[in-house]
Amino acid sequence: GESVGLHLPTLSVQEGDNSIINCAYSNSASDYFIWYKQESGKGPQFIIDIRSNMDKRQGQRVTVLLNKTVKHLSLQIAATQPGDSAVYFCAERGPVGQNFVFGPGTRLSVLP
Amino acid sequence: NAGVTQTPKFQVLKTGQSMTLQCAQDMNHEYMSWYRQDPGMGLRLIHYSVGAGITDQGEVPNGYNVSRSTTEDFPLRLLSAAPSQTSVYFCASSSTLSGGLGNEQFFGPGTRLTVL
């Protein structure tokens, strides 16, 4: 993931709109990716995952897209709600047996 | 199930003091790990364990020790605290190291440590 220093990038969206959060990963050999949501004062919470042999996976109101050509991962949240306000970050895992590398995250702010 | 639990929630130490951060899980997970989270940075792996009696170093192991005497518990020890160890510490567990679709890591609520 990219380094953004002390300040996280912030995405502000209106309630009800769709949100797209992006992540650039670093290892072209990474075979598994996860998106996490972290609310203030809490631990990260699993949202959705995807393997490198897939380019799209859908969950409830969330979709993850994987573009291996440019090493890019995105999380789409449909009909964003106030409860979606949090920091979202991606994690990539190298070939089997390796641990995860986490991106710094993006703060999603949902406006009423 | 309580999931992953961590104690304490908050801790203030003076430079040079030692302490142990506790982590326990009740899901019979083999894999457990410790991360630190610093402002503007991603989670960084300190130590991990693939089962009782087996531990290994992560990305930033210096200044920390771990042990895994049981499947349930994975304590993290700070030997001689330094201001650079001021951070939020998260413990996580999963059923396997390799992971896969639906094989997620579960995180604890975190311990906020300040070293003066």
C-alpha cells in the first residue's frame, strides 16, 4: 500500500450515494486480499475478501474489484449509510505461508 | 463466544518498565498474531504463532517477546518500554495462516499504550 504520512486520505459522501475506496497494493505475487473496516476505538472488522484468480466479488452492499494489471483494489459500498463512517483499509497476502501487509487506510465520512 | 479479548484497554508506562499485554481467543484458532498500529500507517506485524509452542518474528519484533503455551493465549511482553513503543496494539486470530475465502482474521479491541 501507499504511504500517506500522518494524515489519512478522506472520502466524504452523501448518505445514500455510492462510495468507492481505492487501494494500491505492492506485491504482484500477492494471491489474497481483504478489506477491513475500523471504527473509532475498535479493532479492524472483516468486510470482504477476494482471491487473485477473481476480478470481482460481491457481498451485501459491498463489491470488491481487483485489477492485477495495475495492482489495484477497490471497495464499492452501495447506498452509503451513516454507520459506514469508519477507516477502511486493504490487506494483501503474498504466496501461501506469508503474512499480510496492510495499507494505511482511507477515512470514509458520510454526510447527512 | 467472546472472540478475541485483550487486556488492558489502556496502559501508561514509564521508559524502562516492562509489562505484558494479554490476548485470548475462544475459537480454537491455530494462528494468532500481534500488530501495532501507528497514525497514518498500516498495521505492522510484530510476532505471530501458527500453533501452541511455535512462534516467529514479524516485521517489527525488536523490543517484544511472545510465547504460546496454550492454543487460547498469546501474550506480548515489552521487556524495557521505550517511547517509540507508544502505539495501539491489536491481537488477531484465524483458523489457519494461509487463509482463504471466508477464512478471516478476527481482531481484538486493542490496547492503547503510552510510554513516557
